Amino acid sequence: MSNLDFKTIIEGIGYHQFGKEVLATQIRFSTLEALFKVDPEVQRKLDPIRRVEIRQFILDSLRSRYFYFSPFIFSARGAIKKTEQGWELIPGAKLYILDGQHRAAALSSALSHLKTQMETAEEVGDMEEARTFQNYINKLEAYPVAMQVYLDLSLQEEKQLFTDINSERKEAHTGLIMKYDHRDAYTELTRKVAKQLERQFEIETELSRLTYQNSAVTSLTIMRRCLLALFEGILTVKKGNANFGNCTPEEVMAISLAFFESWQHLFPKQMANRKKYVTGLTGIQVALALTIHELNKKYDIPHLEAIQQLKKLKHYSSWQHDDPIFSHLYDPASRKIKHHSSTTSIQRTAVKFLSILNKERIGCP
């Protein structure tokens, strides 16, 4: 895009589709973010879960590879006209998104998430970490969004196009990426482990986030988060290649299997009953994996031995929502624990697990 006499000129190619004039163009996301709006009469309500799934895919992709989205689709509603200089966007006018709402929201959310992480790194004096997050921010702001802009649709035609698009296809979410992506070591490991465990308990292979109604104990996406926390202590974006320390591939597989298999001895029989127990919640599962990492790193306890020690938590917890261990997460009004999967919550839960184990003098120097 360029500015001529305060007029916004968009470079692109015009063509006709189904008798409608369309502009094909490409704009960096930081520019597009200020140009589009959502019309609730045309668009469905934003799904926060889907936004989180796409955001996580974006954050995971930033560390070592690029990611691709199909073209976003907009309606100009008279905001764009053809001139001798190119396609002119009328000052103050907006483009209305017909397809790409969740991807756009996820990009914005990822930027906000990275900015928060960068500020945190700056505040603790970790400037190298701050520069890494700034590079990610720059990359997202400059992300080239491919666009198809319909120039002359009526409101009814917008609604029809939105319906047609969303009845024909849906964007791949993190759960499906976990199922088919072959470029990430942790994703590959997760699939191998899940294959070994499929007869022991139910694992969700499509969805990344489980509701109270889902009968699965965990999902591929949550399992990957557990393994990342277990081996590297990472709860956010993974940078670079997988680091399993001095563990051989055979040891990595054995440790991973042992961790998930330990749930059968550690958790109640109805471990997937999220209404009664916390054992099927993301934050609790990842906190247990982080506890293993801390026992290994702080107290030099081998992973398999740490997993055995973890089983002793069974004698100190009912695993119900109102158990004192989870008081930092418990909401008396709903009688459920909430916000259990944030980085801070997971760390606090792991600290409580470690405190119990250390009182037993397990792993103490």
C-alpha cells in the first residue's frame, strides 16, 4: 500500500467472479488490522476456543517455520473505487470480513500475548529473551495477508456468501494439526505415545480443548504440552529444536509412557469426570509434568524415579475441585476450579505438588 495525497491506494488485480467484481490483493496484518470490521448481522459470534486454538498454532509456528492461511474474504461496501492510480480506499471507510474472523482475531491475540511476554522479559532484565519476542512481533505485524475483496455485494449476498463458505470448509485447528503435522519432534512423540496408550484410556485426537461433557481423559494437544513441560519445563512457546537432555530416544519414549501410565495409579477411576474431579483438566495435567521436570532439575532425580514419587500425591489429594491443594484456583460460587491452565496457575500448582513431596523428604538434598 502507498499514500498519495492522503489517499490510501491498494495495489492488486481486479477480476469478475459469479458476475461480481473482486479485488485480489495482499496487505501486511498490522495495516489490515486497522481497516476491517465485523458485522454481527453477517458473521457468527466469535468462538474463543477456536481463537485460542489458532493462536496456539501461530505461536508454535513462529519458533522455527512459517505458516500459511488461505485468503481472507471481505466485502468493500463501496469503500473501494478504481482510479488511475489504482484501487483507492475511501478515507475512514472499513472493509467487512466475511471469512477469516477467527484467524484475524488469533493473529491479534498472538501479538498481544507476545507483547506481554516481551514486557515481562524486559522487566526482569532478560534482554535476549525480549529481543526474541520482539522478532516474533515484527514477523506477525509484517505477516502478508492474502485477500479477496468483493466490491459490490448486497447485504443479502454477503450473508449467502458467508453461509456458503462456512458450510463448505473449516480452518484446521490445533487438534488436527497435532494429528497430521510431521515437522515437530514433540508432536511426533505425542502421537507415538498416544498410540501406545489408546487401550488404557480415551484420548481426544481431534479437539484440543476438552469440555466437561467430553469423555476423553486428555487430548493430543494437552499431551504435547505435558511432554514439553516434563522435559524442558516450558509452558509457553517452544523455541528451537526439541531438547531431551541426555536421554536417548528409547529413554524419551519410556519416560513419556511412564508419565501418562502413572495416571492410572495416581488418579481416581473416573479421572475423565471433570465435573467431579480436576484430573481431566489441562492445568492439572501439565502441572504434574512440570513437577517431574523440577524434581529432575532441582534435585537430580531421574525422570522414572520422579514419576514413581509423584504417585504418592494420591495419599494427599481427593482430586476434587474443593481440595485444599487447589485453593488458589477454587471458585466458591461455581464450586469449580477456574483459570487452571495459565502459566502462573500451572507454576503455582506445581509448587504445591512439590511442597507435599518435599515434606516427605522425597528428593530433598
